Amino acid sequence: MDAGANNLGLVIFDCDGVLVDSEPLSLACLTAGLNRIGVEIDFATVRTRFTGTAMPSIMAHIARDYGVTAPSGFVEAVKAETLALFDTELRAMRGVAEAVAAIGLPVCVASSSDPVRLRHSLTLTGLLPLFGDHVFSSAQVTRGKPFPDLFLFAAARMGVAPSACLVIEDSVPGVRAARSAGMRVAGFTGGGHWGHDPAGAGLVEAGASRIFSDFSDLAAVIVAA
């Protein structure tokens, strides 16, 4: 694939909701957990407010907006329940392995997930060999998405200028983070949590230059970046 004309040097993938169809599973576990500790919130609200957001930020929002402080061990319990569900239900996005392998450019992962969940997801779905050690977590930076820190960290580790990076994201915080980092960004709406808005209106509003829902279109997205 020739991306020379657009000076592209790196494609950065979010993981959850982009490489793996994990968001319906993890958001369901989070919703159930929050309900158990007295937070009156439904799946649709959790999806809208917390997709692409790291757990520390989520719990800060819950404490501020709902007045509920999670009991000790809550976050760990939700993470454990989520990983257990992944073991039986998690799948890679259709066509993603073939599409990533055909890019012909450096690639990496930059995700809000903690390192254990991130590598667990990529290993379960057989995608880890596509990225090797080029897998970066928000746990490695001070501020997670929507701040640009993680994407800037990933670009620096890969030795590529932010302006030469294309980010593939499925969440509004992720798109905002990429734009704040000075990177190009395409929105992906092929995950199970995007059935309500396949056109990705929220992603476009946040700054995504193009929306796609099938990895058979990835090559065209890269050429147009």
C-alpha cells in the first residue's frame, strides 16, 4: 500500500471497539457493576458517557455526578468479570487481521485499557503478533483520553512525528485526543456498540475526517488520510 503521497508514517489503532468487539461486553459488565453499588444508570448512558474512557476517569465521574464512591475492590471485581466474559465471548473485528497485515506501514496500539486487559484481548483474538511490543496503554501516561498524552507517547516511542500519524478510533474521547495530538483520525463504527449510530455523527463532530464500518475499507481510508 502506497501512503507516500500523504506523508503517512504510522497507523495507530485503538483496541476496544476497533480491533476487538469488546465494548458491548465491557460496557454491560460496567453497567451491572454500577447498578449493584447503587448507581442508577442504564447501558445506553454508560455507552454514551464512558466508551473509550479509562476506569479512573469513569469512577471520578460517578463520584462527582452520582454521589457514589465505589467500595474497595469494585474496580478490580468489574475488571475480573470483564476478563472472564472475554474468555468465552470476545471476538476480533471481522477482517481486521488481514487488513492490518496488508497496510505496509508501521502500526501500533494505543488503548485506554490497562496493560493486562489489553494484552489479554489481543492474545485471545490472535492479533498480538501483528503489533509485537508496539502496544501502549494509558497506564503509561499521566492523563488518558481525551487528553493527547497517550497518542503522543505512542508516536514518540515509534519515532514518528504526530503530523505523520493516522489514528483509528471508535470513541469521542479518542477522536478528541488524536486531534489534540495533531494527528489525523478516522472513526470506526463497525463495533457492536455502534448500532445506534453507524454514521458516527458524534465522531465526525469530534473531528474524525472519515467514518468507516468495515475493515475492507481500511486501505482506502489510509490512502485518503
